[in-house]
Amino acid sequence: MPGNSLSEGFERKIRSFSEVRLSPLLPPDDLERLTRYMVDLIHYRERPPTRVGRTDWSEIVQASGLRSEMTAKLKRITQNGLDAIVRWLVTHEQSFLEKPPARAYKVVSEKQARSKSPGGKTKRESDKQSTKTTAAPVEPIAEFPTALFDRYDDPRSFQASLELQLRRFGESYYALHRAIRRSGDTFDDTTILNWLKGTKVPRSVESMDMLGRIERRYRLPEGYFKAKLPHQSRSASGHDLGEDITPAERRRLAWHLPDDFNRLPFSKREEIIEWVRRVIITGATDYRRFQAAASKQRYAIRFPAMTYGGRVMPSLGRANTPAFDPSVDIDDPDLLSGVIDAPPRLSMEMANLITFKTTTLTAIGFQRNGVWGEETAAQKLEHLGLMFGALAASPNGDVAGRGIPLGALTFGLLIFPGIWDWYLQWRERRRGFYTAWEADMLSIALSLTREETGWLRQHPELIERVVPVQGLISADEIAAAKADWHASLDAFHIHARNRIKEIQRVMRVHRDPFEPIMCVLEAPSPLAEYRKITDEILLRMPDKDRYPRSAAESVRSFLMLRLGLHLGLRQKNLRQLLFCPRGHFPTSERRLEEMKRGEIRWNEREAGWEVLIPSVAFKNSNSSFFGSKPFRLILPDLLDLYLHIGAYIERHRGILLRDAKDPGTFFVKTVKQSSTEAEYNQTTFYEAWRLIIQRYGIYNPYTGRGAIKGLLPHGPHNVRDVLATHILKLTGSYEQASYAIQDTPDMIQQHYGRFLPQDKAALAARILNQVWQAA
């Protein structure tokens, strides 16, 4: 509509004029009232009221509802705006093809109102009061008002859309509030005014309900306004969850609850909360439920000097290992419940073991077979800490440990079959069955007692610290071990091998790594199915100008999944990936080998973003896949990948870092007052990925959010499962699948062969059917 497009441009100019010239003279509420009055003059093509050839300020004050005093300066500046409106109306009078819309109500003088009604005052009284104005009776509120025009360009922003619909139906924000407000509502008309001004956007469940009422009144599609909000991934506030839910859980639940949650029956609300807790928050697998229950029973022995960061431990030999100190003995096993620090002697023994297995060169006089990396050392440290914690835990508590005094804990206990049999049976009672975890723990024992290279073999002094444990270790067994250390180790070695065979015969899989993503792996195209999560992230990307940090977190989430799907890296290699800005010199390959990290950098020759990772940075660096060559890949510029990488490096990454020290990694945490470390570790990166899946991946039938039905929370390692299974389904080749995740065909066949049988017939039929299609 020509007239409409002309007026929209001039209305913006009048609003700018008010913001610049009138805002210093009026409070915000009066500024909005006067601005709205001038905009209405343009919209309804009316000239300012005059009296005796001059502007009638009293009528303007009455019609606009202005409460401030009209000072001389305010009148002079406002007159400039009114004159501009008159000039615009005269200039564009011939351009209007349609009649102006009619006002819902019209402000008339008191004299005009009374001249039409019998029993009015005398002409003299009317003349004296002719300058006073009064509003005509308000018309009844129509449930569904008639639109003044039906053809329009739908704006993208929420603010512009709401303003357009008000003009389309000829209503003010106050009239709209009167129409949608119901008895008992606390919703104020100034809220709609703030929405129109752009200072606020709907956030609470009450505001979402009001948007629904506006949509029904104007006969707009359901969710019309909500789809235009600048922060699609933001949770609503004001859900009625009850007092038994903690604030922390309330924040986690809010994102996954529907907007009409408060209006639903109590039974339905209980159903939704139970589903969100079970499926999204915890994950509905047997292992997850066991893990949640077991995490409440803390019993590990902690080694503070070694647990955090994987720092190099001091080298400790036989001479400086302290003897048994009875002062650290704790007789009361109830004091041993929970996670506790290891006693000094056990800490020294653990430090000796870690140093032995991680240093570049072994100490003179010692031999070893194989070296532990940082992650392997941390894993063994944790597993041995759990074993010692179970031995020390109180037998009367929930953990039901063995109650060995803390001062009696030593690695010398690990050569006695009774200790291992009790621990294996204790784990079986807690879980209900044996798993590969118990067999792996026995494998650690075998490596520690291996002939010539076992660490325990080379430390016979440890037997001096062992004391009898009723039912597990007798004094005669200790005496025999002191008399012939190596014979005792040989006997234990045979016992451990037999136990491993017995456990492998009956062990069950408790944690199926494929279970959370089984719905993806069973799809015809697993990669295309998983890619839906990245599309969901883009769909709910917040406005980067209004919500810079939330937008930065969304872009980071998008790139985590995209790079994971393109590279197929393990979690460590992905989170430790460094980056070199475009135009800078990349890190040398030798330096990357020293740091055991990869880097993403711009390749001028290929004109693309390149990822280079030395083979020594990979867990399976000795695999035939690498052949001592680095991993090198040019990322494809598909679906605006380069656009998002550039925006992340130039804008979003700095917003996440704030003033914190830059760790140099491509992915950085959101630096907050409670989290000042910007670099991800193994736990925080896993939690970040899991949160992405909870918010964007899992389809929620109550809110309509989420990309994939049946998905469960999982970590970054499952991306490798998606890639390998996708190629295996489409090609049937173990070798090609191994290329996607930097591994060998044998490993692919061992881990992913279960997904191929049902697709073999389809692969063969695809080739055979080409003959029939050609005919």
C-alpha cells in the first residue's frame, strides 16, 4: 500500500526527532505519549488542532494524555515537529490511494458534545468552556476487531511485528491491554508499551500467555509472536514448580517446560517434570540410574598432589620411602566414610608408581614395559583410589566397605588373592553382576606383578608395611611373602589370570556406549540424522547484538558439533585444538609435537581452514593408520561453516573470554565470576557437549523443541560412533569407516560390526537393482 509505506518512513523520522529533541524535556512516559500522538496524526492523516490560527496546545495535552507542563521551550520544539507533519501531509496528499483509517474513538470539544444532547448548558456557559475538551464514551471492545488492511510485509523482529499489528487493527497499546486483560491478571499496560519501545521482550510465562491472547484476538497463527523473539533458546521464567525443588534444579528444568505449564492440571505437571528428570536431566539408561545412585555413596581415596592436572610427580626410590607410621592409624572405621585424602605413606607409594610409569627414562636399576600417558595415568590413579577407598570404607555404612584402618593401606596388599576376591565380590554385590571393569582392574594387577618389569616385583620392601586383615590376609601369608617375595607374586599372577577368565565368561555389558544414540545409529543415514542438531542450534540462535554472550555460546555449540562431525576426533584432541588467526604465522609442526596438540589455521594455498594434528597427540599414535605422519584435513566450506568460524574468532570468542587469560585453544569456556578458568578440561568439555544435546538434541514432546526423537544425553565421543556407522552403512567397508575416526579396520569390525548385518542385504540389492533400473 503506497500510503502505508510512505507513512512508515516518515513515522520513523518523527520518532527520531522526539528521541533527540524532546527526550531532554520530558520524562519517558510523557515522551512516549507525545510521540504516539504525533505518529497518530501521520497514520490518520490529521493536522494538529488549531484555534484562532494558532496551535491549540490545550487540546493536544488532553488528546495525548500529557501530564507534564507545556513550557515555552517544549512548545517551540514540538511546533517544529508539528510543522513538519503538516508539510508532509500537503506534499503527499495526492499519493494516498486509499482513505485514511478511522479512529476507534474521537476526541471532541465539550461544546460539540453538548450541542447534540438535550438539556445542555446555555450558549454563554458553553462559550466559556469551549476550550475544554472531553473524550466521547469508549466504544465496546470487539472480541475480534476488523483489520484495516490485509496486505503487508511481515517484519522479522518482534517489536516491528507487534507495532504493525496494532496499526493494522487501529488500536493503541492501551486499548489492546483493555481487550486482553482478564479479571485477576497482574499484567500491566506499560509492559506492552515497553515491548513496543524495544526496552523489554516477553520472558515470563504470563507474558507468553498474553502473546497467545493477542494472537487469538488478531487471528494470527499460534506462536506467531514467539517465533519472532530475539532469544529463541531462552527459558521462560515464573513456572510454578513447588517448594520442594531447589533453585539449581529449577534452573535446569525451566528450559524444558512448556509455556502453559502453570495452567495444566497437577497430574500433567507431575508427568512433565518426571519425564524431563528421567530423559533429559539424567538419561533413561540402566547405567545412568546406577551411576546416579552410586554417586551419592562417596568412598574413594583421593591423592590431591597427583589427581589434578597430571603434573610430573617427584621421583621416589626405595631409600626415601618412609616406614610404617602407627600415628596415622585410624581405628574407628566410621571416620573413613566419604572421599578422604590418602595418608602420606600411601601417597608416596602412588607417586612412586606414577613416576615409574610416566617418566621418559626409568631410574637406574629398574625395568618397565610400556609407558602411561597423562590420561592413562589419571585413569589408573582414579581406579586404584576407588579400590583403596572401598577397602577403607566403614562396613556399617551405605558403602559397606571392609573397614581396613587408613594407616594400614599400602600397595603391598595388592599381592594377596584375598584382597582381590573381596573387592571383586563387593563390586558384584553393588552392581548385581560382573563387567569388563573388574577384568581391567585385574589386568592392572597383572602388569604390576609381571616378572622383571612389574612395579610391585621391584619393590619387595612393601611387604614390610602389610598387617593381617581378618578374613583376608593371615599372618602366615605375610610371613611366606617375606620369605619368598617372587614366589608369592608368581602365585598371585596365576590366581589373577584364572579370575580374569572366570569373569570374562559371565560378565555383562552395563554401559552400552551406543544406547544414548541408538535412534541415530539405526537411521538410514546416521550423519544426516545427527546433523539435525546443528540445524536446531541455528534455528534458535539469539540476536547477537541484544544477547552477545548467549549468541557466542550458541555459535560455540554449533562449531563444537560441526567440527566434531567433520574431524571425528576424540574428546582430548578436539578440546585441546589450538587456533592461529588468519594472517598469523601458524605453529610449527615440531612445536605441536612437543605440546602433543593440534591446531586449526588458515591455509593460503588451499584457501581454507586446515586442521593439523601430529600423530603423537593421538591415543593410538602407534596405529598403522598414521604411519608416523600427522593428521591433516581441510575443512569443507559447507552450509556457512567458514562464516561461523570467522564470526566466532573475530567476535564471539572474545566475548566468552572477557578479561581472562587466553589459553590459546579454539574452544574456550564462558568466563564468569564463578568460573575464571577459560580452558576446558575433560569434565567441563563433556558437560558442555552434554548440555548441547539436552537443549537442542533431545526432542521434547511437551515443548516441541529438540531435533531427534529418542535421543539421550551423551558426550563428544559418540560422534565417532555416528561417523563410523554412517560410512559402514553406506559402503559396507571397514577400511573406509576407519579413515573417518583415525583407526584400523580391525577395531571398526570389533566395535561397529553389529550395525552392518542388517544392511548387507540392502547394500547388495542396491547394486543388483541397477540392472533392473537400467532396463
